[in-house]
Amino acid sequence: MTTAVAPPIKAKQRPGDRIFSTATVVAGSLILVVLAAVAIFLVAQSMPAFVAESTDFKGDAENFWAYVAPLAFGTVWAAFLALLMAVPLAIGIALFISHYAPRKLAQSLGYVIDLLAAVPSVVFGLWGISVLAPAVQPFYSSLVEWFGWFPLFAGPVSGTGRTILTVAVVLAVMILPIITALCREVFLQTPRLHEEAALALGATRWEMIKMAVLPFGRPGIISASMLGLGRALGETMAVAMVLSPFSIISFALLQSQNPSTIAANIALNFPEAHGVGVNILIATGLILFLITLGVNMVARFIINRRKAFSGAN
């Protein structure tokens, strides 16, 4: 003889719960709608650029792809150099704040890092063009003299210091507070039991960080790095103010002729653009949109592969 299973009792949903649930669904859907609208706008406005004549492009470009290739290269190259300099320094600062510095010093450094993240990009651009570039120009000359045989440091050296390496340094300083702040919060979330277990087994503080803190924070480090990379890829004013752009593809770091970036090129040319020229600039924005989207997809794929080490308290 079987007994009937009583149906589950559902709690009556209050009006506040329904309003909050509906609001969250609308907010989440709105993000997708805005993203789709931006993508549709970019694609629709970019179509004339793909079939434009060679006379519609500035420089010697014969078609759109020849025009955008140096810009895409400069965008990725400058952002990669900035990330290469900023990430190790940001991880070191975050570890110092979270595991080495006294509490009062850690709080003060945390406030300074947060304030640096709020500095406008035009201020960094002014600093780069008026202070950093003249200061590093003698060092660039020495690098070319010592390591000119290496392609990255090949001459002739720029006489103003306004090179792709200077732009990368400025971008690294700009994204450093973002990556540092996020890494600091991730490191502070490391399970206390993992740290204490490592120390109880005789590990030094650095060994504990290698065994417990860094593996736990690896997804957060990747996320912070990708967020900083997104800022570097889309930066406009600082690059436009510091860089002396040319339509070239070159890995040389210290020469006066440097590839520009997509965002800086749009900012410099959009005010005087008209007709198909506007569509060409919008099409370069579409390429930047795709680059940023691809970077974030790769980062999400890497993070999903690292979820095995979750670290339950």
C-alpha cells in the first residue's frame, strides 16, 4: 500500500520580493539589450567602410584592412607592454598590503591606491608628455647605444622620448591601481585555515603565500589583469597626448615612429571626419570592440579551467 506524497508547500511571495526579482531580471536583460544595440550600431555603420575606395583613407592604405591593421597592432602592443609591467608590480604591492605591512600602513596604502584609480586619464597624459618623456629620453639613448643590436631597442632613438614604451609606462601606471585593489581584496579572502595549515607544517611566510594565497587568488588575478587590460585597450587621451603616431607596424620601442592605437586615432580624427570617413572610424571602433570581447572571452575560459581550487573555509 503506497502513501501519497503531499505536494510541497510554496511560501506566498511578498510584493517586495516580486518587485526585487522583477527588477533584477530587467537589469540583467538590459545589459544584454544595450550590448546588442551597440553591436548592431557598429556593424550597420561600419558597412560602408569595408567597401570604401583607397582615396577615402588617410595615408597609403588601399583598403580598410590595410588601414586598421597598424592601429590594431598598436592597440594590442601598447596594452600588452603595459600589462607586462603592471601585473607583477600590482601583485607584489597587493601581497605587501595584505600579508606583510602593519595594519595602519596597509590601510594608508589602500587609500592611496584607491585614490590613484580615480585620477583622470588626461592628468596621466600631461604627466607623461611633460615629465616622463623628457626624463626617460637619456635612458632611451643609452639603451640604443648598449642594446641597439636587439630589434626591440633598435635605433634611431626618439629625441623627445614620446615613444610606444613611454605610452606603455603611462598605461601601466594607470591600470596599476585597478589591478592592485582587486588583487588585494582577493588575497584577503584566502581561507585562514589554508594559511594556518601551511604555517603549521613549517612553511615560511613566502612558502605559505606560494602554496595557499597565490593558487587561491589565481582566478582573481586573471580577472583583475583582464580588467586592467580592458582599460589599457580603450584608453584614449593619455595615448593621444603622449604618442607621436604613424601608420606602421613595428616592434621597436624607442624610435620616433610608433604605431598608434584605435581609440587615440578615433579621438584625433573624428572632429574633422565627414562622410565615409566617419564610417571608417566607426569600423575601427568595431574592431576594438571585437578585440576587447575576444580578450574577455579568453579570460573567462582560463578562469573556468581554474575553478578546481576553490578553497572552502
